[in-house]
Amino acid sequence: MAEQNFIDYVKIHCKSGHGGAGSSHFYRDTFTSTGGPDGGDGGRGAHIIARGNKQMWTLLHLKYRKHVLGADGARGHKQRSTGKNGSDVILDVPIGTLIKDFETQDILGEIMEDGQEIILKRGGRGGLGNSHFKSSTNQTPLKAQPGEEGSEGWIIMELKVLADVGLVGFPNAGKSTLLSVISSAKPEIADYAFTTLVPHLGVVKYKGFNSFIIADIPGIIEGAHEGKGLGHRFLRHIERNATLLFMIPADSVDHKKEYKILLNELKAYNPDLLDKQHIIAISKSDMLDEELKSHIKKSMRELKIIFISSVTGEGINNLKDILWNTLNT
């Protein structure tokens, strides 16, 4: 994903169409000069609809589309003919898009499947024509309803990346390097913090024709749950990952403490994240000798860890086995 093209948050103003007015009309033809009411109903105003599109991976196309306006329904016609509905406005969005009302913060829905639709703003109903108001005491009603007004308001769309495995760790923990080694993804890699500013996805080929998707989530910092750094933007992508791979670099000052900080950030943001299966990998293990590895094992003795190196390939195949078995148990 090119960073300048990856947009995972947009705020747009949506206004649905008004319903068309009902018709107040009486039947007339060559042989009938005083026919009964035959006014048709007005058409429905256009809905504003979000629709899942599996071919899309960003909300970039909506970034500069701040106002979405639906067409009004047409007036009813004679001979009880209903007016034309306003054409619905379809906004295609990536799978994994969460939709909220900006004013109330209520969740309107989540797009989880290709073709799934969520109505953001309903178009107004068309008014009834005078043919509906005929009665035994009023054979020639003049009454016809106006169309119902549409609705409008600001909508928030947040994209949460869908992946089988999410890489979790501080900046410069080696997540991007691992992704480039075990998949065909080519994220930007450099020896400084926050190289990754957007999530990157890679497909990991496993034995036979099996595969799974892994996501390089931008690095977390302490206080991310409070919005420090780009905390909320980073953390929300983790919510959609089935399994989490915690990556702690070999050159960390305190491996166990770093792991606990990561856990606390996830817990503070969303306690449900701790219910996900997770694995701990000590990255950059080519920097360690057996004595240092033994020391790290002792310091984290109650935790199951795996040593990996994206440079030498140490532990990479074992890691694939563990991830696959975790995802399929």
C-alpha cells in the first residue's frame, strides 16, 4: 500500500432525497368529464448507501467527497401512476469498514462482506395521491400528501484491516522486515522508528496450497490508547486480526516489560483484544548467542516464546507452523 494512497478514516456529509408529492388529479377522457380521483403517489427520495467492495483497500476515493446528495423523488401522475424514485447513491467501501453517526457516535453497521449494503440516510417517502382519500362521504377529495423530507447528517467511516495475523510491537521491532521475508509484500524498511505509517498486508504461502494473511500494523508506543502518536489509528486495525504476533526485538532493554506495556496498551484500548490468541517472538535473534537466549528465556519463563531472525531465517519455518496451527485449532 502506498502511504499517500491509504486512507482509513473519512467524514462525509450525506443528504438523502425528498419524497415526491402525491398528485391531486381526477380522471378525464373524451366520454368522462367528472371522473373520480386518480392521482398517483410520489416517488421515494434517493437513499445514500454504503456497499462492500472486495476490490477496494482504501477510503481515498471519499477523502475529497465531503458532501453526498441524493436526488428527490418525482411527483405522482394521473391514472394512479407513481412518480419515479430518486436514484440511490452507492458509495463503495473496502471490506472491514466501520460506519458511525458523527453526532451520536452510534454504530450504523460494519461492512464485512462483498456486496453487503448499509443505508446511511434513508430517502423520504413519496406522498400519497388523492386516490387514497376517496370515501363514501367524499367522492372528490382534493387532498394529496406532500413528500416526506429526506434526512441528512455527518457520517464517519473507519477502515479496520482484515487479516489472519496481526504483527504487534513497538516501532523498529522488525515487523516490516518479517513481512517482507515470509510474504511477497514489499513494505518500506529502514532502521528508524515509524517507518511504517500505514498497515501492510502480505499473503504467506504455507504447505501445499494453503495460505494466510498477515498484517504489519504500524508500531505502538506507550500511551497509544490515549491517542499518543497515531495510537487510535494503529490500534483499531488490530481488532480485526484473528491472531496476534507480539514482536519484541532482541536488543530490547527489558523484554518482559516491553511485552507487558504492549499488553496494557491493548487492554486499555479494548479489553476484548486480550481474548485473542497470541504468540511472542523475539526478533533480530541473530544478535544473540546461546547464553543471552537462555537469559531471555529465564526472564520470561512463564511465557512461551520463539526466537526468530528475518536476516538468517532462524525460526521462520517454525513460526509459520505455529501460526498455521494456531489459526486452525
